[in-house]
Amino acid sequence: MATLAQATHRAFLSRGAVRATAAASVLCASMALSGCSKDSTADAKPTATPSASSAAPTAASPSADPQSAEKNAVLAAYTGFWAEQVKAYAKADTKGTELKKYATLDALSQIDIDVSRMQKAGTVAQGQPTHDSKVTVLDASKKIPDATITDCLDISNWKETKAKTGQVIPFPSNQPTRYQTSASAEKWGNQWLITKVTTHGDQHC
């Protein structure tokens, strides 16, 4: 009977909470303002006029990546998908999760298989994985825009345990705990959805 560690090595783990993220980034900019005063006495020396270069305001530089907003939306879906999968594995049940908000039925089928096996084995997953994900391909010109996410998945702190006792089930000796995964996503309406996740256990990161 497959363990969680073996399941991660198959076709697909998802959503989690990433550091992620999985989720959307917030840019924060700060600006320092300073003032100056002028001496009003008759014999005061005139204040030097600032050079044109120092007086001119700095123009905001354009975004280096015109697709950054869409990429952030893709990563937000990926992060949400993993977060909900972690919830499902923590109780060996997809009920009460929002997995369908972030993934298609094809992508969710493997999670359903994993959860079913965990229920039969009486196991759950404790902790959570970490990610280093980025969008490597994005084509927004298609009728259904799609994208590819590359992730360095670390499952060393996401361990399968016996549900009743909390006993940790060790990883198989040949199970890598940090390796590459890739995910496909499509934009359905205004929402990006994960359609497939593939693990690459032989590609360490």
C-alpha cells in the first residue's frame, strides 16, 4: 500500500502553503521626503541652486516583465492548490477543502486516489512541504491561456503518520525529500486552475 512519500513521487501533490507562494506578492515602495530652509538675514550667502539632475524627480521604471500580473495570478492558484491539498492529507479527506477552486477534476483525481489509500492505511500527513516555485512559461494569447510552473519541492517536514498513534512512518531509503516538480495551469474565465502536476524525483534541487 502506497505511503504518502511514495505518493508524492508519482504524479502529483498540490497546493500547499508555500511560502509560496502559492500565493500573490505585494510590492512595497517607500519614499523619503526632505525640506530645506532659507536664511533671511541680509548678509547671508545665497543657497546654491541644485543641479538639474538632482532636482528632477526619478521616473518610475516600467515593469521588467509585462506578464508579471498574470504570473502572480498563476502562482496564487498554485499556492492555493497546495494549501488545500495539505489540509486534505492532514485528515485523509478532501471534504471541507476548496481544492475544486484551484484545480480541474483531472488534477484532483490523483489526490482522491492518495486520500483513499491513506484512509485504508489509517494514515495522515503532518507538517507541510515548502516550495520554490516560478512560472517558466505563460501564453496569454491562446483562447484558453496556459502556463507552466516549475517548483523545487521539499517534503522533509511533511511526514506521514499513523492517525491513531501519531507514529511517523519513515521515508523509504531511496525517497528524495527535495526534488523538482512541474505543474500545468489553464485560465478558465478569470480563474487560473492547476490541470496537472508531475514530480521529477530524479531531478534534485
